[in-house]
Amino acid sequence: MALPKYTEPHYRIWHYFYLFVCGCVFFFLIAPLFVIFPLSFNAEEFLVFTDGMKRLDPDAFSTRWYKDMVYGTKNPWGLAAKNSFIIAIFATIGSIILGTLAALGLSSRHMPYKGLIMATLISPMIVPLIISGVAIFFFMAKVGLAATHLGIILAHIILGTPFVVITVTATLSGFDHSITRAASSLGSNPFNTFMKITLPLILPGVISGGLFAFVTSFDEVVVVLFLAGLDNTTIPIQMWTGLREQLSPTILAVATCLIVLSVLILVTAELLRRRSERLRGINR
Amino acid sequence: MSSETGKILSTDGIPLEESLKQAERKNKIKAFLLVTPLLLFLIITYIVPIADMFSRSIDDKMVTNMLPKTYKAMEQWDGKELPPEEVFEAFYLDYKILVKNKTAGKLQTQLNYEKNGFKSVLKKLARKQKKFEEGNYKEQIMKVHKRWRNVEYWRAIKRRAPAYTYSKYLKGVDMYSNEDGKIVQVAEDRRIHRILWSRTLEVAFFVTLFCFLMAYPIAHLLATLPMKYSNLLMICVLLPFWTSLLVRTASWMILLQQQGIVNDFFVWIGLVADDNRPEMMYNKTGTYVAMTQILLPFMVLPLYSVMKTISPSLMRAGKSLGATPAVAFFKVYFPLTIPGIGAGCLLVFILAIGYYITPALVGGASGTLISNQIAYHMKSTLDWSFASAMGLMLLTGVLVIYWIYNKLVGVDNIKLG
């Protein structure tokens, strides 16, 4: 942002101060993430930069913590990763199906009590997780689903659907309903119309909602803390236990992998958002 | 048009009005059916369990169920003098069963809450009652311990009669109902919950404030920069947003530790001495810093989406009419961003007030919040009814804020990313 030549000096100073503040905030936001990456390659067991690392001595770096993550016997990261993926994938599928259906209903202008129902459907996002955790735990314990994969999946569907409802409703807000009417007038049944016309158009919204649901499930620890037994341990649970007891570099190796995963998700979400805006004719 | 009725008929011969109404009803049902699966699912697995927390929080049937005969016999007793023989007999019979089932300990603890010193009296009775002879239980019980002659102890039992109680809610704000049934505060040194409530509010308030102060300039920069730069900078906001909460907390634990980089930096610039590194973690500072960074994206995104819609020509118009940049900003730009400020602040405040993970990891003893107390009672003391009561008190607060949010912004205006 270049300033015009006629800018007064005090305004010029103010402007550079503003840019400096912005720079600091961006640094504050992003820098903590980059601390983890080099430290996860630390050859020592300490969580500080050793003198060797500061000199960029190759001997000070190693991949031993990554090996420990994969082959280590003490940390059941393998089991945790497997559980996390299974739970997150099924929770995402469940959230997408229930959330998309509900969003379709909510976007209809005939929907009665829209505000109230929307508020109810969004509530798991607003209610503090600790309360959701307590309530869901009571329910799952009552129906005998505590400490089962199914119980955790259902819990994560509860937490994930609001995101799908929000993103799909947003996509549908720019949706031209006359094309579905055109399809029906040409003899298509409602199911066919949905699969061939509506779904392809709202797909970016569905997928980005699904990504939110996936991340929510994959990162969720409060509710799982109440629900999980020994067999249902997930990556966040393992990290939580590790962080509480002792911060080991193995956790940083896992954290690095998670950051890489979130970069992938960010890129996907961003590409989808642009595609969706292009499809809906929003040009910026 | 049908001349006889004066009504327009559809092709089926039904009045058009009727036919339209039918179609409308059909559409309504169709829309509702689409929402039904999720709505039912949430009601069964989520809304009802939350409501169930309420019944759990006021449930006080434990003592009532342990002494069924006693309470039946006590119905006639006015509580002024020592109860009649029937009450003594019923109590003896109830207590005998409890001792036999080895559950008398629970009753002893519960009644000791009500009247100090009850435990030893009951323990003595448990030992002596085996030798009791049939009949005249009043005499026999009173012989075991002289406190059984004191009507206060019988009144204490009677006070536990109701199956429902709001005592857990009183406990949540450090109050209790004393022997005369008056609501009083607990001793000064035991008022821990009020400290937690005020600390939770304080942390939520300041985190919201810090987030606002930091988010406003960068949201403005993102909204005014050309697309190709702002997209790049947006990654700085979105990457933390998508990254695992535990990863971000872990990175703060590394940064803030005593030998950590932040302290190294302070030593390097000479702010603190090397042997006097401040403790920045396991206290409120750690909670503030980590929570602000973690919640910052939730403030930036709503602000950004509002600022994006403000035309830059408005500021130029203000300036061309003679306003200084500062006046133009405060009179023109700032008021236009208020919806975004409201959305962001309420979102961050709601999230901060119920935060659990980060305070538990970096907060230490002086940085824990009300959520941590709820989790503690759920997992450690197993006082689930108290945890439920505290949870509902927190929930009420959040719902009030949510309601305000809904009035001001509307839940359907929440934007993600």
C-alpha cells in the first residue's frame, strides 16, 4: 500500500506504525506454529533450541522422535491415529447427511419456525463443550454406548452438524430454485433432481462443511475425555495426556504431522470456497 | 370464473384458494420432513440429556431412599420435641438394613454434612444395635449415646427428607442453607467458586478485549489490501484457525516455559536477568496469551467480512468534506464496522467463557476457569449433581449471550472462513 506523495509526515508515521502493529499481530498469530517444526527434529530430549541447533549443526538434528512416534511402544499413537481417522470419517459422513438434509429443509421458504429450529440445530456449536460433554456422557452411559466407537461417533455427529448446516445453508442462499423446477417440469423425480442438479451445485458447501466436521471430530478432546475408554483413545487424547504429564519431543513430531494435515485441509477449503463463489457468480 | 360462488376454481374444480393452501401445507411438511432426522437426533441425544442434567442437579433422593420407613413415620412428627417411639423403631429398622448391606457409611457422611458430629453417633449405633432387644427402641437407642436425646439430631434427619434440593446451586455460589433453613454464605476462606466465576468472566472479558484490539487493525489491512496480498496474509489467520487446538497449546507451552524462547528473548534484550526468568506459564498470564492467540481468528473473520463490504469511497468522501483522517475514521468507518465488532466479540466471549483445554494445560492453579472445576467434579470427586448444577449455571449465562447475539446479528449470519 504505497502512500500518495502529498501525505503529511505525521500521517506517514502513523501509517507505518499501523503496518508495524499489523505485522506484529500476524507474527503473533503464525509464529507459534513454526516453533514446533524445528524442535521436533531435535536430537536431544529437551524442548529448547540446543547450541548445536543454533549453529545448524547437522548432528543436532535427527528424526528419532518420528521413529519413536511410529515404532515406539510406550505411546500408542498408531492405535490413536487409527481410531481418530475411523471416528472422524464416520462422524463426517453422518454430519454431512443429516446436516445437508436439514439445510435443504431450512432453506425452503415454506419452513415453519425457521428461527427456532435453526437456533436448536446450531446450539451444539454455542453451548460450551464441557457442558455438551457432560450431557452427552450422561446419555451415552444410560444407553450403554460409553467407551464405544459408536458413542464417540454419535457425539461427534452432534458437534459436527452445525458446521454443515451453516455452510450448506450459505451455499443455498445463492441457489436459483427455478432450475430444480425446470428439472421437475422436464419429468425428473425429486431424487433425480437432487442428485443431478442440486447436489453438484451445492457440493462445494457440502464438502467445506464436511471439512469443518472432520476437523472438529479429529481435534475434539473434551467430549472424548468423558466418553473414551482405553480402546477408544484418539490422537487428541494422547496429546492431552502427554501434555499433562510430560512434554516429550514425540508429541512435537505428532504436532508437526497435524500441522501438515491442517495445511492440506486449508488448501482444500480455500480452493472449494473460490470454486463455490465462482459457481454462485460472486466475483471479487 | 364461477359465477355462482364468485370463487376462482383450479383445474380440479377445487377453489383456487383451497388448492394453494393445500400446496403450501404440502411444501411445509416436505421442508419439515427434511429437517426432522437431524432435529430428532439432536433432541434425543443432546437437548433431552441437557434437560436431564437439571433433574440430576436437584436430585437428592439418596438419603430419602436409605430411610424410607423413618420418613414415613416422621410425617406425623412436628419436630418440636423428641419424636415418638414409632420413629425410633422405623429408624432402627432402616438403619439395620443399611448396616447389613454395608451402605451405612454413605448415610453417616450425608447426615454429618447436615449436623456435625453425627458420624460418630451413627457409628456407635451401628456397633450396638446388634444387641438390641425387641420393643422399646426409644429407650435402647437413647442409651447408646446421649446425643440421641438431643432433638437437633432428629431435626437434621428430617431436614434431609425432601427428594429435591437446590443446595447444589447454592454451593455453586458459595452459599448454603443452615440449620434454621436460612441461606447464608460459607466461611470466607472457603469461598472458592465465586473466585472462579469472577475469574472466568474476567478472563473472558480481557481475552475478548485483547482479541478485538489485535484483530481490528489486521482485519482492516486484509480488507483494504489488493486481493493478491490479502490472500497471502489471510493464510496467517486461517492456518491457526484450522490447526489443532492442542498443537497450538503445545507450542505456547514450549514458548512460555522458563527456558523457552520468549524468556530467552527477554533476557537477550535485557528486560529480565538470566537468573530471574519470570514464570509465564501455569498462571493467568499463560491463560491470557494462549487463549488470545487461539481465539483471535474468530474475531478477525467476522470483522473482515463486514469490513470487506464497506466502500473505500465513503472515507474519501468524509475527507473531501474536510474531516481529518482520524475524524473520518471515527465518524464514518468505525460505526459501519459495529455489526462485525458485535459478532466477533460475542463469539469470542462465548467461546472463552467455556474454555477448558487451554486453561487446564497452561493455567496452573491460578489460571483455571469454571469449566475446569466442572470437569474436576465430573472426573475426580464424582459429584455429578454438583457438576450438572454448575454446568447449567454456566449454560444459562451463555444462552443469555447467545440470545443477545441472535437479536443483534442473527445466527444465520454466522460466517465461517
